[in-house]
Amino acid sequence: MKKQLLIAAVAATMTSVAMADISITGDAKYEYKSIEDANNSTTNTGNTEVNVSIKGTNGDTSVVVNTEFTDGSSTTAGAGVNVEDMYMATKIGDVSLKMGDFASGTSGILGEIDNGARATNKVSASMNVAGATVGYHTTPGSGVSDSVTISMPVAGYTVNVKEAPNSYTAYGISGDVSGFGIRLEQQASDTADSDVTFGNLTYSTNGIDLGYAWISADDSATTVTEDDSSIFAVEMGQASNGGQKTNAVGLKQFSAKTSVAGNTVTVKAGTLEHKGAVQDSDFTQVDVKRSLASGATLAATYTVADTANVATGTAMTDTATLELDLSVKF
């Protein structure tokens, strides 16, 4: 009898485990960075980072926790253990819900203009209505992230509209035209002289991916806050970059990406434009990535950029940055 009870208990446990769907993924990297300024002064730094994502699924419901581990001895803010995302996604009827702590990505509307900072206890609800995806997003008790979004296909394009009450209205369109990929977005601010436009054109020919991207802001606009762009080599919204965000009104960049002897090579060149007497800042970046037999990826990025001196209105030229990254995904 005891054996039968034991077998039944083990069987029940195995059934419970079989029903569970838990995955653990992540990535890790070591960064070495060497920065040489116009005075030939060199600064060398290193950084270790490990990201672990845990996802549990039961039917149409999933729970995600994304955790970042960085060097605890580093002076960088947030060093140690940082829970970046923590949310639940589920469905109630035709409504998809996402609740918790999470950030929006750069691929979404205004992703290259607004810093999609993580909101705490955020709620996003969306559903399909007559071929359009309608969403409502809010942070209870805050109202900072309150917005309504609509996304729908129109004549082969994807059209997006986002309304953030008492803040801005955003419009976006993306798709393909005769082999050209297009993405155009505008943030029409409720504040005068604070509109921002973003565009990205891409075209592939003979194994080369070409691109032209730009951001244009009204003269007094300081609404470009994105500081982790997936497109631009130099950030327009990075406050620590010589204070350039306050005075930047435009960003233009050409890019080309191809494969050479097993390496992925990307070249970017452009200009960060400033208002007033501050000189424009030119930049060039070469990035080379290679997959290693060990399963890791080695990347070398070399960037030469002018750093605008906001105080004097002059440019401190040719700040060179070499970054070496050894990373792996698991």
C-alpha cells in the first residue's frame, strides 16, 4: 500500500512538471573600451555583463523575468543585480494583456525618438477591431505612460497612430516601395515648436544593405530622449555626450552593411546638427563582427566623432573610441 501511494505521488509530480513550460535563455559579454580625445589622452575601461531571461508558460499565459548582472565593483550606476523586466502576459477573451515592469523597444512607433524607459506596474491591453490593432496603455496612479495606439494595414503599408493625452500625437508609416524599405514617424507635440520627425530608408543590392536615416527637430525641441538607438552610431538623445542633446536639432546618417571573408562589416557616417553657434559634429564608425567556432561572437567597433563644446560653440574634433566585445548567447 505504501509503495502504491509513493508511486501515485511520483506520478502526480511528473504530471505537474510535464504541464510546466519553463525556459531559461540569456547572453553574456565582456567589453573593452579605449577612448582617445583630441588632446591624445587615452582612457581604458572594461565591463562584464550577464543577462538571464526566465520565462514560464501555462496555456495563453506567460511570466517573464529579465535580470541583468554587472560588475558589482564597478562605479557605474546600477552595478550589481538589476531586474530589468518583470511582467505577466495573458488573454481575456479577445483582449491581450501585459502587466508589470517593462520597456518599449526602438522598433515601435517613436522608438528612435523617445527613450522607452521601463514603467513600473504598467498595463497594456490590445485587441483586433475590424483589421486594426487597438491598444490602451497606462500606469495606475501615474498617468505618465497613458496612451492609445492604433495599428492597421493600408494599401500594403503599416500605419500607426499614438495619442498621449496632453503630451503629443504620433503618426507612423512603414513598408516597401519598389525594393526600398521605408519607416517614417512624426511626434506632433502639444507644446509649440517641439515637433520631431524620424525617417529611415533601406535598400539592398549586390549583397550590400544600404541605409539613410535622419531625425529632425524644431529649433527649441528637447524631446529626443532615445539613448540606445538600434540604427544610429551617435546618439542625439544622450545627455552625457558633451551636453549635445540640449542643442541638437538634427541627425543624418548613411550606412552600408555587407559580408567580407566571413565577417559582417557595417560602416556608418553622418552629422549631428546643432542650433545656434554650436558647430555640427561629424562621425564615422566601422563595425566588424565574426562568429567564432567556440559559439561566441567577437565584435570590434571603431568610432571617430567630433564632440561639440556647448559652452564655447566650437567642436573638439576626432575623439576616437575603440570597443572590443566578446559575447555569447545561450
